Amino acid sequence: GENVEQHPSTLSVQEGDSAVIKCTYSDSASNYFPWYKQELGKRPQLIIDIRSNVGEKKDQRIAVTLNKTAKHFSLHITETQPEDSAVYFCATSHQGGKLIFGQGTELSVKP
Amino acid sequence: DAGVIQSPRHEVTEMGQEVTLRCKPISGHDYLFWYRQTMMRGLELLIYFNNNVPIDDSGMPEDRFSAKMPNASFSTLKIQPSEPRDSAVYFCASSLNGGIYEQYFGPGTRLTVT
């Protein structure tokens, strides 16, 4: 069945360090892979996404890599800042129009 | 555009009462999603609609939950009767072309059932 596993569940880094969050999925038909950031008490918001015809995408300090053969994709945040502290969710598309979300990673950036 | 609008933002009710949550999607979006978020279960998809038609309600926890979308600009999620374990944040989201484009989330409704 459809499943997305996300690791780690919590991640603590020092300001300026890099953070990496990884997701694996089971549905080989998935072709869209977004990442959402949810700050405390706020709504999830898209920060970056990648489609299956691309292996890597970068937007300033954020990058996502996709390995379709291995069915995993990762979020990389470089030069982390305290405002990067939030819960991050990966997701994959599923036929019929819905997204399957991972369990979330709580990132804490310590100044 | 004002984005996805949800009401109420907070709801406190007693066990056994009926609760109705409301959502107005972004104009022109043809998909609407209802999610529930709790610490224990994370972000769960309850039901979603395409062009006002329910496509998948397999995430609706039980018959106490029902959802409708009478037109392209309005949807409701109803819980009757409510129970303490229904306490959660309920998000509505909308998108164009379903799962292959960004979903825009509303601010959420924080439901507390005592």
C-alpha cells in the first residue's frame, strides 16, 4: 500500500550547520515530491518540490534530491538559522490526486 | 486572493454536541482536502473532493464524521456526536490538479471536546 517513511523524527543542530531529512516511499508511480514547513501554531506551507524527471533542485539554502530507483528523497538545509526551527513534512503524490505525508521531523536550530 | 479560509478558528464544545467546521477554498482550485493533525497521529487525510465530488473518504475515522461540498466555494466537515478523542487541529487545503501541484492550507480549526 501507499506509505512514506520519514527520518529522523527529531533533529537538533547548531546554527550554521547543515540539516538533512530523508524520506522513503513505496508507490513507484509517485511523480511529485513536495516538502512542507510548519512553524509552531501555523499551517503547513510548501518550501520546495521536485518532480520525477529531475534528480535535484535547489533554492538558496534549501535543496532536495530524488533517487527514483531507490525510492527515496531528501531535504538539505545549509547554513541553518534559528528561524529554520519548525516541523518539516515530506510527501508523495498518489494517483487520484492526493498527497501521502511523512510523519514529520522536528528541527531545532540552536543559536 | 485571501487564501483558504476556515471557520471557526477555535471551537470548544462538550462531548455529544454536533460540531461543524467550514472551509472556503481558493477560487479556481478544483481539489479540496480535509486533514486532521494530532501529536500522536500526525497529519491525516480524512477526505478529499474533486470538482465538488468526494473521491476518497477512506480516512474518515467513523460514521460520526461527514463532509459535504455543495458548491465550488464551500465545504463542511461535521462531527456528530463529538467525543474527546476528536480534539485536534483540522486543516482544509485546496489545490489545482490535485496531487501534482502545491496544496494551500487554511489556518486550521483547533477543536477541543471536553
